[in-house]
Amino acid sequence: MFDYDKAISDPDNHVFTNVNQTQIKNDKSEYDYMYDDFGTQVLPDDLVMKVVFKKRKVANDCLTTITFAKYVTIDNYVELIDDVGIEYQDYSFAIEGKEYLRKKIEGTLACE
């Protein structure tokens, strides 16, 4: 007799074609410029935060400073600060989504 529960829980069973299927995602598209560094779509009416971080490290009596910037929508700002660490935040400011998209297309977004 066919055991439905066993068949549905077995990822190698090919009776149910939707079990454990992965969707093929096109990583490169012509609209990649529309996303911030967290992968959230940016619309012209959104606010985008440019957040600059500085990480300092002393190794072998030498101070090394790494400066980098992230662009995220205002909704992802707190999550970014939590991920990187507020102690590393140097400064941040908001730009309009329309300006962010224009600069992203032109390739003129500054990393610092």
C-alpha cells in the first residue's frame, strides 16, 4: 500500500515533483541597479541611507583602518547597524531613491 506521509517526507522520492525543488534564480539582470546592498528594491520615492563604517585594528604595532560604505533603504538601516556594529559607524546620511538610482546607473556612487 502507498504510504503518503513517507513519500512526501522523502526528498529523493520523485512522485511529488515539488518536494525539495530549488528555484533557479538569475543572478544577473538588467535591473540590478534597482537594489540596495541588502537586496531590497529601491524605488524613486524611497529614502536610502549611506552609512560609512571605519574598522580599526592594531597588529604588529601598526594601526590599520578599513573604511567602507553601505547603501540601504531606511527600513534596513537598523538591521545594518546591528549586523556591522554601531561602534564602527563613522557617519550616515539619507539620499533620495531617485538620486541613488541615477548614481547607481551612472556608476558614480562613492564608497567613502
